[in-house]
Amino acid sequence: MGRRQEQTNGRAFAHGQPKDARAPVHETANRQQGQAPALHVLQAAIQDGLNSGVSDKTLRQIWAEAEHRHQARNG
């Protein structure tokens, strides 16, 4: 446990709360803040897909095109 966490737990304990009572809340908040940019990117990608509409291509055709692009870029 880092020094900052120990200080936070010490303050919580001083206020009559169990030592680790606030830790899960802080961990969840920090995790959510770290995931927010990735979530926005994912939401934007989903919206782009929805906006593009239905394709006339089959999944096999789409996959083959993606493989061809990958091979062209990466050899």
C-alpha cells in the first residue's frame, strides 16, 4: 500500500470509519476515469458502424478485404 493510500486510510480511520472503507470507492472512481477515454473511442466506433448502414458484402468478403489490406501494409 502506498504512502498516499495510508494517509487516506488514516484520515478515514480518524473519522470513525474502518481503515479500508474508502479504498474501494477511490479504486472504482480511478478505474472509471481511466476507462472513460477508451469508452468514448468505442462508442464513436460503434456509432460510425451504425451510420455506415448495411453492407451488400458478405462477412467472408469483408474479412478477405481486411486480410488483403493487412498483408499489403505488413508484408
